[in-house]
Amino acid sequence: MLDSIRLQYFRSYADASFEFGEGVNIIVGPNASGKTNLLEAILLAARGASYRARDAELIRFAAPWARIDANTANSTRIVKIERLGMGAKKTFETGGQPFQRLSLQKTLPVVLFEPDHLQVLTGSPDLRRAFLDDLIEQTVPGYATTRRAYRRVLAQRNALLKKGYATAAPQIFVWNLRLSELGGKIASERTRLVEAINERATETYQGLSNTDANVAVAYYSAAPASQYETQLLHHLENGLERDCLLGFTGYGPHRDDLRITLNDQPAEETASRGETRSLILMLKVIELELLGAARGAAPLLLLDDVFSELDGKRRHALTAHLQDYQTFITTTDADIVTKNFTVASHIIALG
């Protein structure tokens, strides 16, 4: 549980401190009052990274540094961001020990639900891949390193492709080999996660929507997980000419997708607006459950201005799942949120 936080030169804050309740914390204020910035600071203290900005953008305008001190029952977590030229250097301290990067064991489990997530079903496949990868990073040691390594190798291969077939062909095999190795690891973990989601999907959706609809979730790729590395290498080798013409790599986990069906129909094509909202809530509730089970602790839950996007029934369905979690909700209208709770909420007023 997060007890309090102090922000110095972070985003819009010069120096501000906030105390939190153990249940639902409602961060209320007009637009541009710093609500999302506070939520972002909590996420940064818990996981070590922002979900929407580069490190240099986290420092208040014209300030040379920023600092976050987040206090839990057991320790203080410190994030320091120092401006360096056009970039920034970020360091951490937990339990009095300094770190350049937070390992999985040093992070706090946290689930974020923000407006872009409402587009996970119908929007770009990037959103669905990010949903899977962000959850795996919080449950599988070393996955964040694998994910970063894959991105680097993919960028290097793409840069080579842009030089043309004659230049790329003699040098490409080593990149194909490494990309397929890393890609196989990513696909394997994603497939395992999707199978766990699928086991819970129908029951969770029915509970949220009060219907008897059936939901299926599947990982969509060019190869089964058991043969992914071998088949990806085959695709990369045989598709070199095409990739050189396009200037990018056409196969791999960066092209895979998450597919959801509702009553055996593609949900992104047939689901109503309300059904889409219920499917996204389903994914977030399952994310909470899986993360809590994997980490052995209830995750922090961050809800950034999503209550206004949900109707009354779905607000009530979401709040029914919040009682076991310390929750932080941003809103411009506290009444929209508080009337959905039977217990008192801790109000943090901004602006």
C-alpha cells in the first residue's frame, strides 16, 4: 500500500505532498490541474517508467531535476531524474539502496486503466501487444530485458534492410538468428498469458455484463508458439527480398495480434459500444487477478479519467471489483465516482 508521496519539480508540481487512504482515493480537479501527473508519478514510483513520456519530459519546465519520494508501510521509494542536455538520467532508491533500473523484484505491482485502453479492442494492434507485454513484464523476470533486446535487434535489422538487398543479404543472417530467438521467447510468454486470460474470459465477462455470452481470446500469429522460433527464422530468410522492398521486417511478434470473439463473432467487428466497454473491463479485471496471483500482493489500481467513459451499469460493475485494491481514480466530478461506492472514499482535491 502507498501511504504518501512527495513530488519535487515533477511535471506541473514544484513541491507538493499527498497522503493516501488504504481504499479508494479520488483525485478530483479541473482539466490541467495535475491529476494525471500525480497518477503518472505513482506509476513511476511503483514500476520505474512512465506510460506516456520520455524521462526529460517529466522534469518541470526550466528545472534541472525532478524527484519523487513515495512512502509505503515498509520503506521509502525514491526516483531521481536529472536533466542531461536534451535527455535525462533516471536513478532509483529503495530501502536505502541505489539502483540504475528497477528489477521485477524491486517494483510494486500496479494496473493502469486510462482512456486509450478503451481502444484496445478496436484500435491498433500495438495497443493489444502492449497490454500483453506490460502485464508479462510485471510477472516474468527478465521479460523486460528480452523485450528491449528484441526492439534493438529489430531496429538494427530494419536499418540494414533500408540499404537494399545487395548490402543486406551478406550480413542479415546473424540478425535473423537473433531476432527469431528473441521472438520465440516473446511469443511463448504471450501465448501462455493469453491462455490464462482465455480460461477466465467467459466467466468474468458474464459477471460484468450480466449476460450469458461466450468469450474466447486467442493469440494470432504466423506460427504456433511451439515452432515459433524455427518458423520465424524461415520467414525472415525467405522474405528478405520483400522486406528490403518494404524497408521493414514483415514477420515477428511485432506483427502478431490478440483476437477476441464474442459469441463466436469477431468482437472488433460486431461488438456494440457497451459490449466493447465490458470486454475491456473484463481484460482489466483479469489483469488485476493474474498480477495479484503472480506477485502475491494486491496491485495498486490506477484509473485515469475512465469513469466518465462508462455508463452507470459498467461503473457499478467496475467498482464491485475494487474493494480488495488500493485504488486511485482521477475525475473532474467526484460525484460521478463517489455515488458508486458504499464505503467512504479519500478525496484529494486539486486546482
